[in-house]
Amino acid sequence: MYRCFSFLLSFVIFITALPLMLLTAIIIAVGMPGPLLFRQIRIGRGGKPFTIYKFRSMKINSSSKSITLSNDKRITPFGRFIRNTKIDELPQLFNILKGDMNIVGPRPDVPGYYDTLTGEDQKIWALRPGLTGLDSMFYPDEQKILDPQPDPQQYYDKVLWPDKVRLNLWYANNRSLLLDIKIILNTASQLLFNKLLFKINTTPQTTDPQTFDP
């Protein structure tokens, strides 16, 4: 049911967004010499790796950073625009059509995170990663959270990452088609109007970002 829903919805979005995707590809090809797409290994269903696709928003280099701050000098002006509007995520529709991802699910992370889950948290492995999910709904702009931190990587590892696991475990235990629809509508509303349409109650955060002490 979830797979069929994701496939059909992603196909409709792909057809609708195709002109925008072609325009984005042309602008990148003309103004940002190099490949059109950014490819990176992420962890998917069953803890197995897959290649995720995004429109390239950065200059080409060999950086191995797992997080990106808003002042990262690798980001081009057009790249910043497509990141802020989430246009850079549209090639992940190919991932959904291929079966790597669903519309809703945990946002896939680089190796060293979801592939290291233990105990009950491994229930998350039963889920395909998502174009959106509870973690992206509660943390729609991680850069703004990480920017002021003296050690952004440590903050991500100690605060954001554990809470993402909590949110995605809650999703795994409470998944329903209605919940998926609410997450999709909330994501669209956040992007367009900067507000949520539906309140989704999960358990309290495991760590309060305001009281984080490294």
C-alpha cells in the first residue's frame, strides 16, 4: 500500500515538476561547470547503502563533511536558492521510482548513523527512507540550528541525531496512510507558508537543544 502510494504520487510529481527540473538542469549546466547531479551514498532500508541524487548546489571539491552550514563557501548563489526552495531534492523522485525511497520515511543519512542502530531502534530499518518525514518536518532547516553552534558536528551527533532516531522510531510504530498524508501536507505548508496544517504529537524530545551542554 505505502509503496504503491509513493510510486503513484512521485510519478505525478515528476511529470508536474519536469519543466522545472529541466530548467534547473540547464542553469546548472551553464553556470556551474561540472556534473548536473550530486550523488552520495546514504543508508536505506535494512541498513543497506544506496546512491541518492540531488541537483548539485556546490562547487566541485573533495570535502568529506557530513553536515553543511549556511555560510559554506562551496554553495553557489543558485545552489543556495535551490537548497532553500528544496528544488535540489527533486531528483530523489528517481530514487522513489527505483524503489530506494518512499515519499514519506526517515531522511537518509550518510554511513555511520542509521547503519549503526541497535536494539529497538533497528525497527527503523524496516522503512524505506523518505523524501520527507517526521525528522524533516520537525527540523525543516538544520542549517539555522547548526550555524550558531561552536561545534556543529558534535551538536548534530549529540542532539539532532538522537531526536531524529526517536521521531523515526515513533513513526515506525505509528505508521499509517493518514499519517503519511498529514506529513506530506505539513511539508508542503511549511515550504509555502512556513506553518504546519496538522499537529502531530510524538513523545517529548530526548534532549532539549536549548540546554545542550557539550
